[in-house]
Amino acid sequence: MQTQLYRSIYMLTGLLACLCGIVGIVLPLVPTTPFLLLSAFCFSKSSNALHQWLLSQPALGRVINDWEQSGMIALKTKVVASACMMAMVSVALIIGENTYWVMTLVVVITLLVLAFIWSRPSRV
């Protein structure tokens, strides 16, 4: 009984994460990859068929497979993600009217995320 409940929770979470990831493909401020990685994880715990379907998608499957197999992020993905983050932080710093500590927090979090991204192995 508990196993079925856990599988159902993983399935629902995976479907919601997949939906958010698909929305992120279209909307510029919504991240795609983290939601799809969460979706792949949840599907691996709840539905092998959905997990395989996600891995078989031409645009997304390779990224998810690289991450699952070796924690790898493609060099092109790193460059695009870094450029987007730096652009967003720059715009926020230029036009933002937030307090000093909020802007400092945004910059520190961005630098930590960039450090994590660039610490992962790359595929050219």
C-alpha cells in the first residue's frame, strides 16, 4: 500500500515537473533543465515507460542521459546558461530598485550556481 502511494506521489511530481519544464522551453524566465531532471528522477522511481519516453526525446534525452550517467553538462549549455544568468543579473543590477542586501544576495547566489555549473564535467 505504501509503495503504491510513493509511486503515485513520484508520478504526480514527475508529471508536474515535466509540465513546468515544457513551459520553461517557451517562457524565458522559467528554467527548463532542473524541472526535466526532477521529472526524470521521479519517473525513474514511478514509471519506467515515462522515464524511457523522456530519455527518447530528441531535444531533451541527451541532456538528461548525460546527467544521469556522469553528472555531465555540455560545454555549449554551460556557456548559454552562464550568459543568460549574467545578463539577467546585469539587468537587475542596472534597473533594480532593491536594497543593497537583496542585490548582494542575488549576485552571491548567481556566482554559486555558476561555480556549480562549471565544476561539472563537460562534453564538447
